Amino acid sequence: MNMLALIGANALYLMYLWLLSAIVGSYLSDRKGYGEKPGLATGLFLSVLGPIIWLLVPAKKDSKWKLLGPWGRGKKSLQETN
């Protein structure tokens, strides 16, 4: 029974990693101007590789990544940059 509990705990941690990679991939693709769905799909299908791929994909010209930076709201809001 103890071995079955260890396998279950590891499966839970792997599932958390899988879901976290989908969340991060979705966030990155949205910030780079491609929408949330492509990042969610790559995060779910490619697991840990999904967010790494989105870090390598170039951002679109008028994306939040270019205007506000990769994290948070940045120093300027979207209305101030226009």
C-alpha cells in the first residue's frame, strides 16, 4: 500500500506541473499578442516545453509584451502609451 501512495503523490505533482505549464504558456502567448488559446494548447500538449517555446516566439508589434513588458502592468498603462 505504501508504494501505491508514493506513485499517487508523484502523479499529483506531475499533474500540478502539467497544469502550471499550461497556465504559464497561456500567459506568455497572451502577453506576446497571440491570444491565450495557442499558449494553452502548447502548454497542455507539450507540457514543460510549451512555456519554453513561448519564451522563444517573438512578440507582435503592439502586444502587451512590447508595450508594458513581460510582467505586470509596467510603468505606463495602455492608455498612456497611445
